[in-house]
Amino acid sequence: IMDTAKKPRKTRFLERGHYASPKHIVQPGTPAFLPALKAEHQPATRLDLARWLVRPDHPLTARVAVNNIWAIFFGQGLVTSRADFGSQGSYPSHPELLDWLAIHFQESGWNVKALIRLIVTSHTYQQSSRSSEKLQQTDPLNTLLARGPRFRLSAEHIRDQALAHSNLLVPRIGGPSVKTYHPGDLWRQVSHYGSSPATAQTYHRDHGEKLYRRSLYTYWKRTLPPPSMAVFDAPNREICTVGRGSTNTPLQAFILLNSPQFIEAARVLAANILQQNHPDDRTRLVTAFTQVTGRQPLDSETALLEKVLTAELTKYQANTAAAADLVSIGDHPRASLPVSRHAAWTNVCLLLLNLSETVTRH
């Protein structure tokens, strides 16, 4: 909405919804089965509707908002049917908690940051996500919140954390959309504008720091979302979506192992680890594992990574051309490191970025 007219135009009731059959004039208001919209001046405006939505006795607005924020951190809301709080929807698993959070949210002045702080500092959120055999039998969906939440991260989070681990992520807030790595001719293949080039058919990838902006700023073509995000259940934006689905498919591992965005992140992460002052490769492996997963590796995990590193190093020492190709993926300048060693460490870091523990909220 850029501006509002000084004098609102007349709106008429259309018989059977037909534009050629206008009847009596109608005024802005809420449906008759809902509480009346009381406005200081007539006709009512959008501001009046906003005030009506957040009035203290409104039974839904605060509850729906709290439920959606809860779902961000727990994978599902206290009401699992997030788009339906009516009789057709599911009943709250913890109705008293939902009511208390809604009232607290209102009394805090609808302070979203305060609500998030309250949730993430709670004992319920900070529980371990490890489950027992008894819990799996009695509460497999964790409806009772007897353990911490565990779910795969969203498409945007997975990409952003890979960039953050490699120190590529640009934290700047605001600015225009950016066009990141994308299959070259895909726009033209899915467009319906004939064979002649057109704006809707041509994808001009950005360069420099624009490639590393947060996923929030990624350019989104409505009929063709970024494939690397669509694979991780990002909605296509053709319709409104309250809650995303969550799937587990081989394509997701394929993207994490082969997308230029993730290979480049692994390459830069490997260069960062190699350029740090560590006494030996074992210490480097522990540092890389800790940086990506947030915990120290077990001795058995470190030993396994050492075997992987040795195998990769042997492979690329025998094929330096393949090593050079690997460390050349992506726009970020390549570090001045031995090619075979850099390539071997790139695959080790790519393995770490592909761990279930890395892409899953525990």
C-alpha cells in the first residue's frame, strides 16, 4: 500500500458475486458472526482493523502468534494445525501453557524478542533431545515435551550455517535481492515465452559478496524457487503457507555434496583450518569438527576422520588435476595452499557439513 485515497470509493454488494450485478453499498467491517468492528470514524480503516485484532479480549491473535513462534523452536506448535484454530483443527497439547504465553505476550507489549528469550531459556527447550525406549513407546511424537526438540533445519538455515562456518556469510542487514548459484539454463527451460531471449528467461548470477548474503535476500522467482532450497522443503510462494513440511530424501544429500554453494563453503572452511596455527592434523580435525557441530568429537570419531583424510590425500596426490578442479569451485579466491592437501581437507569439511548432526536441531 503506497498511499490511501482521501475519499474512499464506494463498494457494493455483488449479487452472486457477479461484477455486473451491483446492489446496495456496503461498509468495511468484520463478518457478522464475529464481534463488531468499532471505529472512531466511519468508514473504518485498516488501522481500525489492526486495533480490533490486538484488542485485549481477542481470543485468537495472541494465541496464533505464540503458537507460530513456538513451532519455530520446537518443530511443531502447541496446536499442530497452525492454520486452523477452529473446530476442525487439533486441540492444544498444553492449553494452559498456550493461554499463559498468550497473556504474557500481550502484557509485554507484543514483544517478540522477549517471548523468544523466554522460550529458549526455558528448561523445556534446553532438554536433551535424546530419547529412551520408554519415551518412544509412550510419546513417540514428543507431545508431552519430555525431551528436547529434534528436527531438520530449514533450507535457509542450512545454507546460512554453511556460509557462517566458513566465515563467508555477509551479516549486513537490508538491501536488494541477490542471485546466487543456480543451474545455468533452468529459467529458460521452464519459461513459456518462446525461443527468443526475454528477461523472464535469463538468469544473471551475482558476484562478489552478493553470493554470500543471508538466504533471506535470495531472489525468488515465483514459478521457479531456488532448487537447492526447494529440495529442503522451502515453499514455492505460489500460495500462502503457514507451516512447512519436512522430508528426508536422497536429493538433499545430493545437494549438500554437489552444490557449488556447499562445496565452496567447505573449500573456504578447509583453507581457514589449514591456515590456523595447529601442531598436527589431529588437532585440525578436532577444531573443524567442534566448529561445525558445536561439540568435541569422540576419539572414535577423530580416528575415523583421520582415515578419511588419509584416503582423500592419497587420492588427490595421485590426481592433482581433479584436486585443482575441486578447489576451483566457487567465486571466492583460492588460498595459496598445496592443491592436493587443500582438496583432501575440502572433502573432509564437506563431510562435516553433511552430517545429520550438522543439519539437524538437537
